[in-house]
Amino acid sequence: MKQELKRGLELVFATNNLHKLSEIKVLCPSIVTLRSLSELGCDDDIPETGVTLSDNASQKAWYVYQKFGMSCFADDTGLEIEALNGAPGVYSARYAGEMRDALHNMSLVLQQMKGEENRRARFRTVISLIHDGEELQFEGIVNGVITESPMGEKGFGYDPIFMPDGFDATFAQLDLSVKNQVSHRGRAVALLIAHIERMLNGDA
């Protein structure tokens, strides 16, 4: 039987995206107290000027750690489409322009994919954790296809046009509990939580 953890960990999730926050809060065990940026009174527009997902996750995590001195993690996620040579990738959140509008982003992707037979794609999330001044990164990937049109009202971002392998529904049609079991973010968070549990048990 697994030993009960003797202490917990307070972590800041370096995001202003409430959808991401709600997804990850569901995944966090009781040993982790998750704090949002709003709880810290932080409404900064945190820079994301990296050329890779890893760069952006690291940049955001260090920004918060250096400003507040608290253990924290940040993530960056990209939709990578084979027929578009990996685009939108690191530019997923602002693919249609700096307005960061999900509807415009999806519309542009569907326009570029019109008539394309190869609809293979993947979502990839990189999480950067900074604890006691040391950084570790965790990656989660889910493969699937781009649909011909949006389907579903749940989720956010590109969820309505991404159908994960093994399902006949998009992320926007799946219940959150199901999505978290198979999603890119869910898989990256699972690795993060596993590391935290080992760390608190003195195994990391």
C-alpha cells in the first residue's frame, strides 16, 4: 500500500486561461493546493516569445517564479497538423492574428484543410515546473484527425475540430472526465503529478 504523504505542496499555475485552470484542478490530488494568477493579484500579460512550446512554457514559469518566489508551473500547447507541416504549432493561440480568437483560428485551419485527404494531427502540451529554483519539463501528446467542420460545445480552442484516435467524437463533444484521461494536457499533468508525489515521498 502506498505511503500517505506527510506534507503537501502549494503550486501556482501560471495562466490566465480559466478553461485550462478548471481542467487541471480536476486532475490535481489533495496533496497539491493549486493557486491561480488571479489569487496572487497578477493580471500581467506574461510574455510568450519563444520559438518552441518548451521555450514558452519555461518563459512563463520563470516569469512567475521570479516575481512571486513561489513554486509554479506553466504550460504551452500546440496543434500540429501533418498537411500544414506542423502548423499552427507554437502559434496555435494566435494563428489567425493577435486577437487570439478561437473561432477565427478554427476557421483558418478548416479553410487551409479544405479538400485535404491527409487530416492527421496531434495536440502536444509541454509543462515546465519550477520548484526551489530547479526546472523540469513534462510532455503529453494525443494523436487524431481534423474534422471537416466543428462539432460539440464543450472544451475550448481547437477542441471542436479535433477528434482523438479511438473516438467518434471531438474533444468538444467528450465529457471533461473522459477528455482528461486521453488528452495531451491530461497526460502531461499526470507526469507532473507523478513527479510531485515522488518528490513529496522523498523519491525524487
